Amino acid sequence: MNAKYSIVIPAYNEQESIPLFIEAVTPIMQNLNEEYEVIFVNDGSRDNTLNVLKNFANKDRHIKYVSFARNFGQQAAIFCGLAHSSGDAVIIMDVDLQDPVEVIPLMIEKWKDGYEIVHGKRTKRNGENFFKKFTSAMYLKFLQSISGLKIPKNVGEFKLLDRKVVDVINAMPEHERFLRGLTSWVGFKQTEVEFERKARKAGETKYTLKKMLKYAGNGIVSYSTWPLTLAMKSGLLFGFLSVACFITFIVLACCKIFLPLTAWLFPTVALFFSWMLIITGFNNIYLRRTYEETRNRPRYIISETKNFEKN
């Protein structure tokens, strides 16, 4: 079966990594003896990333790029790459070579066997500290428990998607997207290919704690109504604590141990206002999401592209 493959790579300030990635991936794709395209999405980089991409795209029409007007985030870059891809199978991966290009032919073999989503599963994660590994594992367990999604363990954005899966994802109207959640939610026939995640070849990670927290919050709000139920659960808990506090004070009074009025007033008022703040806070999260969806702004703004044929 002659097929076309698309590789989608989000890039933010990756001027050192791009040449190394292209040097590594080009012979892999050429050895397949099938059509391919390598799509970089420049996510508003502030370094020389765009010029590096221009130089490679001018020399090789397999190298394509989309450049954002500013930084819109990794997920926006990934979904922009999916929207611009034309391959029968699309591979999403990082540019830093932590996702080894040698795994691509193994993913394609699984795809040719009939699998429509092939996840890259990390057996070892070099270059990542204990805090990141631990919090990632805890977050996955938490997300699965509140959403019902069956997200594979030790799986990130490195995966292969069949064209029909890409078309389904591209047709989804929501603005705030979470790739790991979407690929679990859509179903289709899925499998995994194991690999050892390498340390970075060049540059530094751009995935800061702030971005990780935003990504985690997006996954929770997008695929679970748990925060809405939390308000009710918190109200019941605070009500129970308040009643227990009053019973305790009454028992103490019966034992002729009298407490000042503030002892009765303070826990009641504190618990009441805490309950109200939690409810208001989570309601605001969903109101903000509704606001983001209804104003219908574009997910990203493209400033320029290269080597994409006009349809």
C-alpha cells in the first residue's frame, strides 16, 4: 500500500534542535520509499527558529512550516499541524529528539496492521526529574477517576493517527482541546509501541510549571464536570463539620465548660464563607469556558506558511 505520511512538530524557541531533528528524521522517511511531509508549527518563537525553518524549507519541499503571529501554546500548534496535514497517517512528536525517530517505522507497521491510533509508550524517561514523573502519574490517575477516560499510562503527545481520526478531531468545534483526552474519547482501534524516552539533544525544555498547570486544568475542565459536583460535596462536608462543631460545644457546655461567643461564631462564619468561595470559584471556571467558546475567536493566528500547495 502506497501511503503518504505527515509528521507534525510544534516548535517554540528550538533553533538548536531543528537541524538535529531534520538530520535524524530525513533518512528514516526516505527509507520508507513513500511520500511524506514534515510540518513544523512555529509557535511564536522569539529566537531564530523561523529563519532556520525558512532555510530548510527552501532546500527541501518535504519540509513545511506554519508560523504563528504570537505564542498560542503547544496544543494549538499541534492542532494547527493536524489541520494542515494531508497524510494518510499523521505522526505527532517533539522536535527535541526525546521522541526517537526510529520508532516511526514501528508505528507505521502497526498502522498498516489495521490500528487507527498508535501511542508511543515510554518505558523509561531520561532527563526528567522525580517531581515531574510523580505529578504526571498522579494527575493521570486523578483525571481518569473523575472523567472516566481510559488514557494509557506513560503516554504523551507522541502518537500516530489515521486520517479518519484526524478528520474527526479537526471537525470538533471546541477551542480548548486536550489531545490525550481526545484520542481516548474518540475510540477507534488503538495500540501502543514502547520506547525509551531520551534526554534532550539540544536546548532547554519550554514546558514550564505554569504551562503544565494550565495543560492539566484544561484536561480536567474539558472532560469532567467534577468541579461542579465538588461545590455540593464541599457544602455537605462543611455542613457536617459545622454541625459537629455545634454538638461538641453543646457537650462542653453540658459539662460546664463554657466557651466565649467567638468560639461559636468563628468556625461557623469561616466555614460558610469558604463554602461560598469554592462554589463561586468553580462556577467562574465554567463561566469563563463558556465565554471563551461563545466569543468564537480563532484558536491561533497564522502569519505565514511555506511549501503548502493550494487546494
